[in-house]
Amino acid sequence: MRKQWLAAAMAGLLVLSACSSTEASQPPEQANQAPGASKPTTPPGPYPFGTVQMKAPPIQDGKVPVIRKIQTDKPYVFITMDDGAVKDPSALNLIQQSGGHPVLFLNQRYVKGHEAYFKSILDSTGAVLGDHTVNHPNLKGKPLDFQKKEICDDADDFQKSLGVRPTLFRPPFGNYDQNTLKAAAMCGMRASILWTASVNDGVVQFQVGDKLRPGDIVLMHFRKTFKEDYEAFVARAKQDGLTPVPLADFVA
């Protein structure tokens, strides 16, 4: 009887040892660190952020393509932030905590003198810098040289002051013509980005339907309501079963 008890005890120890060995051999989960982030501050994403998921349409006849929505059946949504007029101090933490990975379409007129504010967001959240012209004029109908100066000067200045030259462009007010698309290409842009939904005064507004859909590009602004607008976007994306991911990964 004593021999049987010892044999059973040894078998139990071997089983426990095997389980412990198996668990120890499994690597811990690794969070996807956003490009440019100083440390992982967001939960793991659905794929390794910073890897190309889709290519933008090519430049044709010297004009950048216009992209309003990403054609995908995956539950992804994209957030973009325009202008830079109001520098909300909570923006950095809000973006870090949610993992929104926005594109910041900024105007030089609003960035000048506040470079450190925007650089901290770009360096610490995986956000991508976009071109939105120097002075936010309505470009539609303007001469090519005027449009080229607004777009190129914005990109050139950001390269000097922020250390990054944008390659994604958004026309102010969403207004553009063929000269706009030509000027954007001449300034090194690879796409002109519009939107399918927007956030205003803490409310998500849709161009089609009554919810966010896969591939939607959402517009918001650096305004006094930044916190309410961003939280409304995050809540709406979750409600509609969508995950915010970097737009730049889909317009490479």
C-alpha cells in the first residue's frame, strides 16, 4: 500500500511539473507599439501597426487619387483631426489611452509657435502628420501656383519644424478641383483624403446611414470640444463593433 501511495504521489508531481513547464514556455502577450511611440501604452491591435495593409491608388495624369473611404470588410475605422486651432492639453493622454492612431491634418498657421505640442502627440501616440495647407483657404477655383504654394509650403515647413514631411493631404472644407490634385502630387502627396463621418459638439454625424461602418474615415477638429468629440468617436466605434486603426497603413 505504501508503495502504491508513493507511486501515485510521484505521478501527481510529474503532471504538475509538466503543466508548469508548458505554461513557462509560452511567451507573454506583446502589445503592438505604435510607430514612433516611446513605450507601449495601448492594448494589442488586430495586426502589427505600421505594416502595410493596403496600397493607395496610383497617381495618374499627374493627379493624386481622392479617397473618401477605405474599401475593407474588416471591422476597422479611421480617425482624422484637422487644423490645430485649439491645443487641448488632454489630447495626448486621450489618444494614448484609446489607441486611436489618428492622422493630424494641420495648418502651419496653427502649428507655428506650438511645435512642441504637436510633436509630443506625433512622437508618443503613433499619429501620422498630414498636410492641410498653410492658411486653410478654399482651394477650389484658385490658380495652380496658388494651390501649390499653400500645399508645398505647409509640407516644407513641417519638415523643418517637426522633422516629418507629410505625404497625405486634405483639402480645406473638402473642396478641391483638378488643380488641387495636380498641386498635391507636385508637392509629394500620394493621396487626397476626405471623410464619410464627422464629430461635432460631442455627436458623431454620418453621411450615410445611422452608424459607423467598416472603412469609414471620421473627421474631427482641434476645437474646444476636443475631449467630448474624441470620446464620442471612441464610444461610437465600440458601439458599432469597430476598431480604430492607422489610416496610413491602408494608403501606403
